Amino acid sequence: MPEIDAARVLADLRKLRTFGEYKTGVHRPTFSKEDLAARHWMVGRMQEAGLEARIDGIGSVFGLSQAAGPKLLTGSHLESQNYAGWLDGPLGVVYGLDAARAIGANPAFADCGVDVAAWCDEEGHFGSFLGSRSYLGLLPEEEIDAARNRYDGRPLRDALKEAGLAGVSREQVQPGRYKGYLEAHIEQGDSLESSGLKIGIVTAIVAIWQYRITAVGEQNHAGTTSMKRRRDAGLSVVRLLGEIDRRFPEIAGARSVWTAGRITLEPGAPSIVPGRAEALFQFRDADPATLDRLQAELYRLVEDANRSGPCPITVEILGQSTPALMDEGLQQALEAAASVHAAGLATRMPSGAGHDAQYLARVMPAGMMFVPSIGGISHHWTENTSDEDIVLGARVFCDAVARALRA
Amino acid sequence: MPEIDAARVLADLRKLRTFGEYKTGVHRPTFSKEDLAARHWMVGRMQEAGLEARIDGIGSVFGLSQAAGPKLLTGSHLESQNYAGWLDGPLGVVYGLDAARAIGANPAFADCGVDVAAWCDEEGHFGSFLGSRSYLGLLPEEEIDAARNRYDGRPLRDALKEAGLAGVSREQVQPGRYKGYLEAHIEQGDSLESSGLKIGIVTAIVAIWQYRITAVGEQNHAGTTSMKRRRDAGLSVVRLLGEIDRRFPEIAGARSVWTAGRITLEPGAPSIVPGRAEALFQFRDADPATLDRLQAELYRLVEDANRSGPCPITVEILGQSTPALMDEGLQQALEAAASVHAAGLATRMPSGAGHDAQYLARVMPAGMMFVPSIGGISHHWTENTSDEDIVLGARVFCDAVARALRA
């Protein structure tokens, strides 16, 4: 079987960390100087691996095999969240690259090819999954015209121009080219670590259902407005979130998660009864029936709240994605590979985070594999995975790629 | 008895509304062009009333009687909250001015004097009760040096200089000059209106006890962090505020109020479990025992929360004022006056809002009188009081001033 080069995998990952190094992690936002340098370095590495490499018109890096036979697409992303981890993204790109090298070097796989993609802006500095959506024809020019960096407002068009990508064609998926897409990633949670496991075989990427909860009360003086008379919008939202906190555990799935990530009271002054309050609320699950049940419960709790008052609460749906099921054949390839290199140390699990694979799954069989995150930490510069786990993951990944090519 | 001139009272209040008129209210922040014009106009009105008038070095307007006998100090403030009501402040200044005129015109009170003060910045654009604290010697030069406009950052020193007040002396209370201080104000709540009453005789100005409640959890990915593993600081604060909401009504006083005016989650993103959460919380009451009881309960609920987890919560005291008791003699003067002009329509009540009278009460007997606020609305341009109630209040106020001078 094709064999990865453990030292080369670790060296590539460590080299990528030097682009925008921050403490033990990286600060490499999409189209920053460091990010562009990392993309150009990756083009060179892909070319050294015998792939035809280029950066396309949305910033994704592609390394395409010239082999004539069956091909698999692999990849992940290169940019990071701000001041975040070194492996979130690069791990999957380097695994794909090393699998391409290993398979390219193995005479038994001379007819097979592994393509590698580093999808641009998976981390959403300028938009939502720009690279993979562009590849699938789901990113209209008008959306690019309108997109701006969410932190500094810089237009995406300006960033593309400064990157030398204005007018460059955007890569499009070639129907029938691939047997499937395989992506490796750090888990970003602690399920593997806390169970002493090494490999996660992703069954589905969960859907995210997002809501804006708004209460409209009456802004008033916090000293002169009696408790009986006041209509405190903040209190209405606090009460509703409290009811969700009590009720959701009783009806949620085993892996459901729900989060109120932002609460805003207006005007937000210590001596003013809030006249308006807003909460951003979301839940995630891989099971459509569970998603429906959670939403029905949310609506029921809001109805209850509106019956008891004091302020009317409305719920606006901000997003309702569909769970992306991973291909059973690719799950089996991963399982078979894991049984060789990490026997008894793999488990099937959903992905609570979104990944480019959820878009690729729309047009081809897609699979994902996780390696453990130390302490479950993610989106922070302390994110890490042990060298042993990185290397073990690369072995399982490459083996699964080989199996998928021959399936 | 001295008699106010109803038409003159209404005309003065309507004239004051023209300085910074906004819809049916005013926008007249401290030391704005409109605010300074109002202060200078008031100096002229005081002089016409026979008072020796000037604006002092902190911006307060004083009109001092030259009478030889007993004197009472009256007043309130002229600046407004932003885009707020026309009577909040001016009502008390105009009542004082008309009482000064009425008493000055009454031969039976030839030896008596009524002084009028418009305390600067009661509304706190640059600081906290600057005018009355300056008058009591509680505003050091260093605090003036450091004070800035809370909305635009303009230094108070610059504002004073542009107002022509740099180097002007600050008026100081003259020990023994006054029999007491009497201030009229709109209620800013709906107790009077909802009870069909016309006059509030203030028993005490409530104390405000303010706290910063902080929960420190662990910022994490809202998709990959299981419910069991996460330490959601926002949820900890929501749960605590829910407990306060359940428990405080059982132990609060009849007129206690409590408010969470601001909740902040960090980083405040929809897909990130909040790692830190903060709430600004306050309660108010006129009774020290009730204040102590509410604080003990707050601490007990925080201890409970810290025992059940998941995030440690700390409470920082931001302020603990003392209730300011109003003088019993002045309350009796107001009650006697009300029994003549508004028989059966007066009630004793605490003030839930802070007023300059709480500072004046430190050095002389102080009293306050309320007139009804339509719909209880305050700090909004729709704040209003009917002309009939304004005139009735002026009659009661002037009568009470006369009684207090003769007491």
C-alpha cells in the first residue's frame, strides 16, 4: 500500500505554521500577506509533488493529477480564524498532499490520481464557504461584488485584485472526474480524546438552525418605573432563555447542541429598563427529526412567553441548513484503514462544525475523518494535536484514499 | 398668602422649551448652545424678579434674594437628557422662580426671601450632580480637570471655557442662610396618575446599589463542544438573572425596583460559546434594611450558582448610595399646602430617581414635591404633564414655601 512520509507531513505542517505564526498557533486571515504567502508556498509544494497547481479566481489552491485513471479529490483550507490554531485547515490539505505524493510514488497506483484543493475562506472572513461554493457554481459574481471583510470592511474585489486574482478564472467541478471527496480535520471537540480514541469517521455534518429572538418592551426609568408597570424586554429574553435551558435537555438528541452566543439590551444603560432585547440563538444536530422537534419546542416556549408577557417576543429564522450525510462507501474505506493502523481506536460520529465537505457532498460522494484535539480546544491559538496522532491520522487517511480509489 | 401667576408659570416653561425644542420635548444637553442660552435667559428672568443673579464657575444659575429675614432655597435643573422631556428640571426652577416673585410681591412676606438655583448637569452629561456637589464643596478641581462629556468626549474644562466660565468662582453654600431646600419635579413614574392623585410628597430619595456580575467560562466552538463539556458564561448569567427574577419579588419591599440594564457576552458571536459574560445589575429602595436584605439575597444566589456551576460568578459593587431622608417639617408644609389646594389628592411616597435634593439634604432640611407624569413617561420627548396639574403643583409649591418660611 502507498505509505506517507511522517517526517514530511510534520515538516509541511510546521512550515505552514511559520506563515503568520502567533504564539503556538497562527494569525492568517484570508488574503492577508501571510495567507497569500502560504497559498503560493502550497502551489510550489504541489508542483514538486507532480501536480498541476494554480490559485483560481476566488483564491482556492488546486493541485491536479495528470493520471489517466480513477481520481479522488482531497482537501481542506489554509486560512485561519484570527489568532487561532495551526492545524485547523492545514492538516487536511497536507494529508491530501502527502496522499497524492504516496500514491504518485507507488507503481501499483500508477493509473490513479489524487487531487488536492485548499478551499478559500472556509473560515468566513469574507463570506460563507467561498471556495467550495464557487467550485460548485453556487457563488454568483454579484455576491463577490458585495462581499466585504467582516472585521475591517475591505471589499473582496479589492482583496482579490491585490492578490493578483482579478480576472483569473474560477475552477469548476468537472462532472465524472472523481470517485469522491475525502477531507481530514481536527475534531475541534473532545469526544475522541475523552474516549481514548484516535480516529473519528464522520457520519454527517450537522445542520445549523439559527434564530434571532427579539423582545420589544418599553424603555423607561429604572428608578421611577414600578416592577408592576415595567415591560422589561431584557427580562423577557432572560426568561425565555431560562425556559430553553430547562426544556431542551429533555427533548434534545444525545449530540444536540444549542447556544445563545449574543444578547443585546437596548439602550444598554444601567439605569434604564431595556426597551428592546435581542438574542442570537442556534442549535445543531445531524438528525432532521431532532431539528424539527427542537424548533417546535422553541416556538412553543415563545408562545408560552407571549401568553404570560410582559413583552411580545418574535423569532426570525436566520438560517436552516440541511444535515450533509457522508457517503457510506467512504466511511467503510476509512473504517477499513483505521482497523489496520488504529485497531479499535476509531468511531463513527457526526461533525458539529461545518466543513467544505458539506458542499462537496452535493455533487459527489464525500467523507470526512477527524483526529483528536487536545482538550477539545479550537479557534484559539492553544489548539493542538500530538505529533503521534497527526502521523497516525495521515496513515489512516492515505490508506483510505487508496482503498477508495480501488473501490 | 402669596399667589403664583398661573399664566406666567406656563409661559416661562413654554419659553424654556424653545431652547433646543425637539418635537414636543427638548434636546438641551449641558453646555450646548441651547443650554447656555437657556441659562442666560434664566439669569434675566431672575433679575426681573428682583434676585441678584449669576452663573457660577460650574455653570449653575443662582438668583439670590436680598431680603434680610428667613430664606428658603428652591431649585432644580435646566439641562435635559438627550431628546427628552420639557419639564424634567425646568418645572422645579420655574416653580422656585414664581414662588420668589409671589413672596417678593407680598407685603406680609417683605422680610422673607426665596433663592432659586438651577443646579448644573443634574442629568450627568459630564459627571454626577456637578452643580449641587460643587455647591457643597464635594467637587474637587481634579474631578473637573478629568471630566469629559460622556457622549462626545469633550473635556468639561473646554466646555466651561467656551461658556465664558473659566476662572469664575463657584458658589458655596452659606451656613445658616436657609431654613431649608425645596425642590419640585415631575414624578417620572405613574404612581400619582394611576391613583388619580396630583401631589407627591417625597419621604426619601431611594438609594441605588449597583453591581457588575461577571461569569468566566470557556470560549469554545458552538458546534463541536458538547453540552456536557461546555462552560457557557452567558448561560451562567442567564440562570442567575432568572433566579433573581424568581426570588426578589418574595423578599423585596413594596416599592423596591431592580434592573439588569446591560448584558454582554464575549465574544458575542452566534457560533461561539461565550467565554465571559457580564451583567450590570442594580436595585433601589428607600429603606436601608430592605437594601441589605436584597444584597444578601443577591450574594446567596451567586453562592448557589457557584456551587452548581458551570462557571464561577463574581460580583463587584459599583455603587452603594445612602437613602436621603426628606425633612419631616418640609413634608408637613407640603401636606398642609396640598390640603388647601388639592384636598385628598396628595400622598407621601419615595423618589425612585436621584435628585439634587439628595445632596442638599446633607447640609440643610430638604423636601421634594412631585406632580404627575402622563403615562409615567420620562427621559423621552413625549414626557408631559397637563397644564392643570402644572398650575396646581405651582400653587401647592408656593404655599408650602410660604409655610416653610414662617415655620
